[in-house]
Amino acid sequence: MTDQLKLRWIMTLSTLFIVLNTFFIAREIYWVMLAPVVLLITLTAFIALDVLLLAIVFFTPLSVILQEYDFGAAISMPTEPLLFGVMIIYILRLFYEGKVDRKVFFHPVTLAIIFYLVWIFFTCITSTLPAISWKFLLSRLWLIVPFYFVAIHLFKEKKNMARHIWLYVASLTIVIIYTLANHAIDNFSETSANIAMNPFYSDHTSYGAMLAMYLPPLIFLAFDKDSARNFRTASFIILLIFTVGLIFSYTRAAWLSIAGAAAALIMYLFRIRLITILAMIGVLVALLFVYEKEITIQLESARYKNTKNRDFEQRLQSITNVTSDPSNTERLNKWASAMRMFNQKPFFGWGPGTFQFQYAPFQISTEKTVISSNFGEIGNAHSEYIGPLTETGVLGLLSVLAIVITTLLTAAKLIYRARDKRIRLFAMALSLGLITYFIHGTLNNFLDTDKAAAPFWGFIAMLVVMDISESSGKNKEEKLAD
């Protein structure tokens, strides 16, 4: 095609678009103006899927949830429609090419994730609310496929790992500044801390969890001796912004997760084996069950009243307040209801995503709180572990634990055995970031949102790629980028 002919086509199509756009605007139909944007995104998806995924990562902290009350559906815009499209294109490519990367597919973490998804599929079939469960599975797929499986291909070019982190951090920094500005209007009160980040985050708990998750990688970037001085300075400034944001998020679970990550760091430094740590956790869980009544009595005797100007120590102590703190008492109410549900359906569970619609009859009047509800509008089981146990049974919980354990084992192998010191430190930073979420997941669950799924599955994908590269002896060939 000659240049003159190309120009004629461009002029013709542009004129046609202007005429059609004018016609639809006159009829107050404005969505046609988005056609060029949709076309550009579609072309990017087919030509440069990695570029589209990185763009999604950037927009994730800035995405806004749109709720359609007539249909009971909520969608995060603009990211979730894009994630759905990325998932479809990736699946079509798999069928078209007819091959998979065996090293990725048979990696222990990938097998754990596949087990997790397959078991969700089977429990959708046995679900008490099939429509809810199939929708749950679909939403899990459009989060895991792009943020883990597509990201693995993206991270084969090591520079994209740093790009992934920095794109999310850059937009989250915007949200932090926006949140602090809103919070300052109300003199940084704890009451306004729960809504200052709206509309970007639904509440301070999910916002605080993401801040905590990125602190370890930011510490690595700020003190990485192999990076340029200006880059380290910029990283340190952003680290300070994230720290301030975390403090004023008033998210107790996030603070606790940072303390847990610090304990994990000590264990890494002293090379305490994972099996020893898991044994210790098992003993603690067993003791909690054995001495459940005695512990409850002690907790109920420790009353910490809510006041407007509590200090940091009192806020941490309020985590143990199970008598007057509404968020704690309601969480215990849901957990108790979840265990009663589990006792009725211990193997297949009630179905993925069904807890909030089924737990009301399992509440006991003496355990209800001022914020309890019978209509399923105040959320799920508030735990990444109890929720799957109730909704998908014992194997559902084991599939989640399999992802946690295989991820930690992969991280430990890199930390202790990687030949490149920078790889070891980066793997430690990623694992500590994930550990903050593993701990946070005992009290809340956000993996059904794009904001948590992007870093969670992204960090895991980075560890898997580095592990495969280390096994192949390729990590020395290409450095991590700034």
C-alpha cells in the first residue's frame, strides 16, 4: 500500500468516525466516543499483552468499584474488564499454540494454584448457591490468570519485575497523598481514617494491607547498593510516604503483619527451617483449641474502651479486645458461625462465595453485635483461611495452605541458595511482603479484589520465575532492573 493510499484510508475513516460521532452525540449516545480507546486497547492486547498488563498494574490502585444494585454485581473500573480480556486472549493463545512451559506448569507453586482452582470448580458443582459460586470462580480466574500466569511470561524479562513494583507503587503513592490530604481535613481522626481513601479503597483495612505488603520491597530498593544514588534517594522518600500512610491508616492488622514480617526476617537470618516454624505454629494452634475457654476469659477481662485519642500502644492492645470493640466482636461472631457451617458440610463446603449469604441462621443471639446482619450485606468471613474452610471444605483450606507453603519454600530456596546476593535479598523482600499478607489474611480477606491480587500473585510469580531461572543457571545472565 502506497503512502498516498494509506493517507486516503486514514482520512476516510477519520471522517466517517467524526460523522458517526456527531450523529450519536446529537442523540445523546456518548459511549461511541470511547471506540478509539477500545480499539487501541484491543490492538495492544493482541500485539503487546505485556504492555497492557503493566498498564493494568498501574491503574489498579486508582481503580474504582462500581456497584450495580439491581443485579447485585460490583466491578472494578477500568481494570476488571481489561483483566477479563487479558484472560480470554491468554487462553486463546494457549489453545492456538498448543503448548505450555513445562517448567512453569510443573512448578510446585503452579501445581498448588491449579489444585486450588480445580477444587473451586468441583465445589461450584456441589454449591448451595451455584450462580454465586460460578461467578466466584470466574472472578478468581480473571485475577489469577493475568496476575500470575501472564505475569510469569512478563517476568522472564527481569526488568519487568521492577517495572511491576514501581508502577503499582507510583499510583499507590498518589492514593496515599490523596488519603492523607483528606485525613488532614479531619485532623487525622481515627473515625475519618476509614473513609479518607474512598473511592479508591473501600476501607482502611485493605488500604493498610497493601501499604504493609510493599514496605519490604521498598526497603530493599531504598538500600540496594547496586542501584544509582538518585534512585535510592527516590526510593527512600517513597518509603517514608508509605510508612506515614501506614501509621495513619490506623489498621491494626497491618501493624501486626509488619511485626510478623520482622519476626520472619529474624528467622531467615538465623536460618530456622520452615518445618520447624510450621511445627511451632501447629503447637500454638493446638494450644488455642485446648485452652480456648481460659484464653477467652483472659481476653474478656482485658477491656480497652474506645476513645478518640488513643495512643499507638492502646490501639495494638485493642486487637485483643473481644468485648467492646465492634470489629473484633463481629469478626468472632462470623468465625463462630463459619465453624458451625463447616461442621455441617466439612468436605465440599457450602460453595465458593456463599458464606455471606448463608451464615445468618448460624448466628447465636448472644454472639451478635451492634453491626451484625441477617441479609448478607456486610461482607464475608474476614479470613483467607476460615472462608475457604467453610465454603470449599477441608480440601479448600488445604489448597490455600499449599499455596502458602510452596511459596515460602520457593522463597527460602532462593534466599539460602541463590548465587547472586541481589537475588537473595530481593527474594527475601518479596517473601516478607507476602508474609505480611499471609498474617493479615488471618483477620481479613481481599484476594477477591484486583488491588490485593495484583501484588499477591505478582510477587509469587516473581519468586517462581527467579526459582526457575536459578535452577537453569540464568539469573547471572540478566540483572534485576531499577
